[in-house]
Amino acid sequence: MIATAITATHLENLSAHLAFSRRFRKRLPAVTLGAGSTTHNKPKGSPMSTESGQPAGEVAARARALLEESAQRRLDAATDAAESARRLELIRAEQHAAASAYHASWAAAIKAGWDPRELERIGLTNPNARPRKRPASRARTTARNGQNKADDA
């Protein structure tokens, strides 16, 4: 929780700012200090009130709760992002370790006398091999070579 000290002046400034903000317009009523409710004219013991009739302390508590909730949401989002980044780093490290182990086992099999073609026949892939491209379709190869159906006739 974030501790914030909100005085009456801060509350007025915050309420004025939030009144113009579309995001908080419906959440927090604006504090008004009209002609009869200024600090000079208010009777002793009566709490400063808002347009909705809520006491200023209640409005201040709601404002504090909104600020803390917003800060907590941002903190939670940052924590989740950091946790996701850490998990991603661990996954990448595990993938790298697995690829290294596979490469080492392939190299050990070759040193032991296995033929790479035999290893590929039993379902293993050469970790050093370049990825195979998609085979070109006949239409693309003939168009690339300048041939078409009119030339075949």
C-alpha cells in the first residue's frame, strides 16, 4: 500500500483535476466550496461536503483508495511483466541446453562410427544442417525460367 497524506487543499486540487478527467468522472464526485461551504463560512463541527452530500473525509478516503488501487495495478502489471520475462529467459536457457545436448549426442554418434544418413533414416536430424526450403511449385519454376504454356504449344 502506498501511504499518501491528503490535506483539504490537495483534496480540492485532486477533485478539480479528476472532475475534468473522463476516466474518473463517474468514480469520484468533485468537491465544491461554494458560497456557503467555504472554510470561513462553514459552521464549526460540520464537515465539508461534496455535491453528492458525502463528507469530505469519505471523498478523501475514496480518492486515496483510487490512487492506491491505480498504483497497485501498475505495480502488479510490472511484477507480472518481470515474472514473464524471467520465465521466458528460463525457457530459452532450457531450449539452448537441450539443443546443445542434442548436438553433443549427434557428434558422439558420428565419432562412434554412425553415418549421418543412417541417423537421418531412423528419424534424427542433423543439427548442423541448414533448414530445407519449401520446394518450388512447377508454375513458379517455369515462370522464373521464362517458360509458360504458350511456349509449350
